[in-house]
Amino acid sequence: MHTLNITPGGVSYPVFIGQQLLGNPELLAPFIRGHQVAVVSSKKAASLYLETLRKALGHFQVTEITLEDGEPTKSLAMLEHVVDCLLRDKHERSTTLIALGGGVTGDLCGFSASCYMRGVSFIQIPTTLLAQVDSSVGGKTGINHKRGKNMIGAFYQPACVLADVDVLATLPDRELSAGLAEVIKYGLIADPLFFAWLESHMDALVAKDSEALMQAVLSSCKNKALVVAEDEKEQGRRAILNFGHTFGHALETWAGYGNWLHGEAVAVGMVMATELSVRLGWVEEPLAERVRAVVQRANLPVSPPDDMKPEDFLDLMRVDKKTVGGQLRLVLLKALGEAVVTSTVPSGLLREQLAASCQET
Ligand code: NAD
Ligand code: GLY
């Protein structure tokens, strides 16, 4: 087992990465302060892993809150439901919430923990690759509003994260690939050696080799930890974690949430952002070729859908959360492993890139 310490805003918490962690009561116990625990899970994750976790929580008073799978669960209605279950079972301020599931579960559970009785402890047990390498680490929690995704939320750090790669064995291949997009992102924005490692281990990752997955989760979390330690609340550098996301969010919204997985859209967005960096003369074309190749080997798409047009991107990119004073900000590459946030891309070049990306399909 690997232990990584995350240190945002002066606090510190461990991320445990390994195998056979889920059923280990000794790992969890030190992070549960009182006698009460509430496990928030999704139907799928609960059907696969709740029993194992239940055994590890033997002597606590446990409330099980199992929710529908899917993005609509990140809602005010489900927040209210979680709070209702906690109040019904008389959970006190010393209670601990445990998120068992993917990013949807982790985001909702974390946000519930941030506001129940003005804040109670919570633990992340991420069961998708995306959640293990991204959403469970760094303290972003939240739910959706009908006018926008993740529009209600809080920065709220967990007491610990338990990333057991064994649970990825049951993850559908498409969800695994979506998580690999975020893994590739870390190599591109911050870690050239890790990117090269991914190029030589992508087949093992796609085949769900446990050692390779552990290494990928560890390197991803290490890279995320460095960024989050420097800028917990995204006042600056943390925005580089959104590499590929401005184009990706536009695509995701255009396609209708759920039709393209977030990671699939981010994969296309990373290809587009790298190609735009080439257009700006910041990186060379061979890097764009390497990005396209590794993305394809992760079984991810490299271009937008046939019928998506440059204007669709432009319209939807205007509502990106990184936009400041109406000025679009993009995360681009100055080199492999060096991302920058910029608002100085000439609009002509951006249009050229969008036209090229939309023609490729
Ligand atoms: P998800 O939570 O919807 O999980 C994907 C699917 O996999 C679900 O159907 C789930 O039930 C199923 N599943 C989960 N674990 C499984 C397992 N081990 N075996 C089989 N099936 C399993 O999706 P996700 O990709 O994990 O997370 C996406 C969410 O994360 C989005 O809401 C996004 O906004 C959020 N997110 C948050 C952050 C953050 O920093 N907080 C970062 C990235 C994404
Ligand atoms: N997923 C981007 C971030 O955590 O900032």
C-alpha cells in the first residue's frame, strides 16, 4: 500500500492507494471520531462493495443511504434526502460520512458533509478510476443546479481517501477509459516522465493490470496533490487541472450530459488544446501526434462528433467557469509537462483550430 499526504490550506490528510483496502477495519477506524457513520453510495457501487465495507464498520452505528446511479443524483433534492436520513437517525456533529462510489457519490456526500450541522467529517472511498485520480482528492464537492453543473458546492477536504484498485475490476471498460483521460492529463500538464510511462504502459492499464493501475493512481494523485497544496481554492495554478476541459465541457453540454462521458469529452479537449498550442508555436507537432496516439490507445475519441460546429464550441465555451470579465481563458501547453492559463489566444487562431477539429471528423 502507498500512502500519500495531501496538504491543502495547511491541513493534511492521507490518500491510501493499494489492494484489499476496502475490507480493512484498521485503516478506517482512526478516521472515525464518534460512534456514528453514514455510508452514502450509489446502487451499483453498493451492490458490489457495501457488504465488504459493512463488515469493516462492524461496531459503529451505521446508516446506509443508497442513491440512484447517474449525474441527476447530484441535486438539491438528494442533498435534502441525505440530510433527512441523518436527522432521522439522529446523527450528531461527531458523525462521519463515507462516500462509496464514483465522482457523483463523492461530490454529493462531500457537500452534504460540508453543510450537515455546519460541517462533519467525511471519508472518500472512490470506486471509479476518475474518482480515484481526480474527484476524491483535493476537496471540491458540490451538486448541480438546473442552470449549471457543479454550481452549488464547497471546498471541503476529506479526513482520508481510500483508493482500492481492486474495485476497478468491475468497472465497465468505457468508464475506465474515461478515467484514463484524467490520468493522461497529469502527464501532459505536469509530469513528462509519467507521460512517457503512460505511453509504454497504456495496454496494461486498459487491461486493468493492478500494478499498472496502482502506479497510475499514485502518480496522478501525487501530481494533483502538488497543485492543490499550492492553490487549494483555485485562485491561480489549480486551473491547470482543467486542461482539455474548456473544449470538453462545451462538447459534453452540446451532446447532452450522459451521452458523452466527461473523460471522453476531456480527451477530445486535450487533443484540441495541444493542437492549439502547436498553432501558437509553443509546442511541436510531434507532441500532438503523441497525444493523439496515447488517447486512442486508451480507447478514447480524438475529435468532436461529426455534426458539432465551431460556432457550437464558441457559444458554449463562453459560459466556462474560468471566464473572467467575459474573457475566455484556456489552459494550453508551453511544453510537455508545462501548462499555462492564458487569455491571449488570438481569436483567429482559436477559430482556425475549431474549424480544423470540426473538419477532422
Ligand atoms: P459516476 O459517479 O457517475 O460513476 C460512473 C458509473 O460507474 C456509475 O454508474 C457508477 O454506479 C458506476 N460504478 C462506480 N464504481 C463502480 C465499480 N467499481 N464497478 C462498476 N461500476 C461502478 O461517474 P464518475 O466518472 O466517477 O464521476 C463523475 C462525476 O465526478 C461528475 O459529476 C463530475 O462533475 C465529478 N467530478 C468531480 C471532481 C471534483 O474535483 N470534485 C473532479 C472530476 C469530476
Ligand atoms: N478536477 C479539477 C480540480 O480538482 O480542480
